[in-house]
Amino acid sequence: MSDSREHPAISFSDWEILQFVSMLKRNRPPWIYDALCAGHPQEFWFAGQGQASYQERGLEICRRCPVRKDCFTYAMEDSSLEGTWATTKKQRSDFSARGVGVEEAWSELLESETTPS
């Protein structure tokens, strides 16, 4: 007999999305209501392997967001957050590994976006 409380198998990306939604329900910072990410596909913020174009689309939205710095600060202060929060998890990890504080990291991020590669 099957237990009716069984959960269907979910993929890793589904799990990440569930964690994101759960976190927001528990502790929504006030600025989140002004964020441009609402209403866009979750894949933009939690792009899986082979979905770089989704991540780039998400970052394009982030770059126009009026609360981007708040989002960035929030993510820099909670290293457990996965996905895109104003920038990529990798960029935030790189700043942290170098011991760069939030304000300096924010300045470096903006500089990297305005400087031609």
C-alpha cells in the first residue's frame, strides 16, 4: 500500500526553487516587493547546467532592478543562498573568498559591468 503522503521525485533545480520560495515565505525582506524578478520564470534565477542563456536573461533583469543593491547585500550576508541574487553565486563566492566586504564588492561588480571586456 502506498503512503498518500509520499512526495514525487523532484529534480535538483526543483529543490532549489522550493528552497527559494520557502525562504521568501519565512523571511521576506521589505525590498523584495519592489524587485523586478517577480513574475519571471524561476529558471532565470536558478539556471541549471546548460542554461546559461536563462541566467544571462535573469542578470539583465537584475541590472535594471531598483532594489538590486539590497538584493546583493542580502545575498552577500547569507552565503547559503543559491542562484542569482543581483549577481551569480560564483561572483559572490569569489568576493567572499577574497575577503571583500559588501560595499567594495558592490563597487567592483558595477565597475566590471561598465568596463569593456
